[in-house]
Amino acid sequence: MIIRSCEVLFCSVLLALTMDAVIIEKANALPRKIHFVVYKMDQSPLKLNRSTPLALRNIAGLSLRHQGFFQNVHSHVASLIDADRLVGARPLWIADGAEMNLTPAQVSLLKKSPHVLAVLPLNRRGRLTDFTYGLKRIKIPELRTNHSGIDGNGISVGVIDTGIDAKHPDLMGRVVAYRDFVDPKVLQPRDDQGHGTHVAGTIAGGATSGRSIGVAPKVNLVIAKTYNSRGSARDIDLLSAMQWMTDPDDNPATADAPRVVNSSWNVDGVIGSIDFTLEPFCIAISNMRTLGIASVIAAGNDGPRRNSIKIPGACPDAVTVASTDSSDRLTDSSSRGPSLWQNGTIQKPNVSAPGKDISSSTPGGGYRTRSGTSMASPHVVGMFALVFQKNALLTVDEAQRLVESQATDIESAGYDTATGWGLINSVSTIDQI
Ligand SMILES: [Ca+2]
Ligand SMILES: [Ca+2]
């Protein structure tokens, strides 16, 4: 049965080769695109035996016979378009066909063949299938569909943290500047703690695992390592890192400052009795804003007590971020506002983002979940990068107003001192620009 059908196939192949030799010559010279060619498998033992009860099937034997038949059809179809010059053909017997890199003329040639059922373009079918819940809650999947070019491309983002594993598959190629304030002799990016790599992944991580982890996967990262392996940092290193962010290459003639900086940390300090205009971290954040750099700060994990947001989240010019879960509910431990200073009360936090059980990159190439406002803040940083990509001329004030005004109100109605203006919404924010 199989032998006879192959003879028939062979005859038609010879005919096709003679008739189309000139066409093939021309076809091979044109640009190619990836297609999947589905073969006609009428004589296949799998087709004939579909009605056999599962228990009676010899699966291995059947698949071997199917593969033999498939290989014959594949050889004939491949020879139709000049097998020697067929670039990257990958036969897949399980799908009754093969991936082929084809010119338009080869496509029409194959469509006419009696052994081919269909020729399907493949290049846009292998799409990412999954996103972390955090990206889903802030509507990144819809954004990628509706605004496909808005991915942070061309925008620089700073991270002041424990460093970064710059070789993680989801972060490869993203780091454009690195400074080690813990050990200035170290020139290559490193992360001996893990917190910074996780934060950076939520901002800029790709999808090599099949799951998209980053809000703005094309941004350039400017990384300051200020926290050591035990997770502690000196104030002077944190302030120095903020200053470094304004000119990472130490050359005022080049505009290489990031547009937004993530700070998923806070420093201890009783703030009720002091004047924020005398607090160095608040001064630094205000000066950065004047220079066009947004400072996005984690609210902290000292909730549900009121007035529990510390420096620098309590500073007036910080964009302070509370943490929500997969149901858009406030995380109990998220620090609460308002922030009380000697010279007045300031509405804090500003907005909310997912921070509970967030999956992101970890040093060594893997993934893990972490929880806290540290994980919420980088979602907002990524959002600012998308806003500045859409319109680079926006000031920090304008970008902040956009993000706040388009946030989805959650918890108690209107602005509240637990979730700020609500959960950030990437689609409605970008739609406004
Ligand atoms: Ca510079
Ligand atoms: Ca609310």
C-alpha cells in the first residue's frame, strides 16, 4: 500500500520538477519567511486506524509506521522545492508537516502540490503565552496587544539596590551602567543578595522562560549596588548613588541620566518632629525631580499601623508605592500614610501595584517569588518608563499626574492613605498620552 502510493508520488514529483525548474530557480533567490507546511497524509496508518479502541492500539508501532510514511511524503515535498537549497527545514511528524523557510514563489508552488494540505505563516504564531499576575493586574498583556511598540525601548531606568545578575537570561544586555558602592574595586555587575535582581526583573525582565516578568522589557538599566550581602547599606552610599544617577558616566556632556529611579528600601528615623526641608534624602529626591528624574519609592512593610511610611517614602517629592495582591486587595503589611512632618502632613502613599508573591528573576538564572512593597515599586517604575517612551518631553510632575489620575480606585472610595490613588493601569495611562 505504502510502496504503491510512493510510486505515484514519485511520478508527480518528476513531472513537477521538469515543469517548474525555471520557477524554482527564480524562487530560491527571493527573501524567505518561516512557514509550516501541512502534508496530506491520507495513506497514513494513523488516519486509517483512528477508530481502533485505545486499549488495542500499539502506540509505538503505529507511530513508527506513521513516521516511515511521513518521511516518504516529506522527502517528496522537500524535493519539489529543491531540497538542497531548503534552508532550515524541520520536519515534525507529530504535526504531519514541516517548518520551512520559504520564498513567496515556493509557497505558491507548494500550495499547488497534491501532497500538501496547507502552507501556514509561522512567524507570528509563536507568541508569549503567559505573564506574571502582577503584569496582568496592571494590564500589560492588553498594552502589548494595543500598543506593541511601548516596551520601554530607549528609556534608561535606575535601580539602587543589592546589585544585579546581569547574565540572567531575562536581563541579558539590559545593563548599560553599573557602580559598586559597597566595594568600588568591583567593576562587573554582581548581586550577592538577590533582592536587586528580583526588582530589576520586574522592571526590565524578558520572557525567556515563557513567562513575561518585566513591565518594560526593553529599557536600559543603570544599576547602583549600595546594599551588601546581609542587606544593609550606609546612608552616604545611598545618597551617593542618588547623585551618581544624575550622571552615570561622570561626563556632564553626555545625557545618560535615567528618567526614573527605583528605591525599594527605607531608612529608619522618627520623622514627626523634623522638617522635611532639612532631610537629606528628601532634598536629594526634590533635586532629582527638578533634573527630570522621578524617584519611585516602596512605601515599606510596617503596616497596618498609620503613619508608618519611613524616609524616603515619606518625602513630598517621592512617588510612594503601596502593595496589593492578586485580587487587587491591599496587602496588610503595606505601610500606611499620611506622612507627618514638623511642617505639615503629606498625602502618602501615591499609588499601588502588585507586591504579594511576585515571581521574578533571581541570581544564577532562575526565578522565585518575593513579597512586599519592594516588589510593588518596580511595577510603577516600569510604568513611568513606558510613559516617558510615549512622550519624552513630559516632566516628572506631568508623568506622575497621568499615572495617578488613571489608576483604578481600590479599597475605600477615592484617594485613601492605604492605597493612594489606586492600582496603576498601563493601558488607560498610555491611552491618555
Ligand atoms: Ca553623562
Ligand atoms: Ca481608594
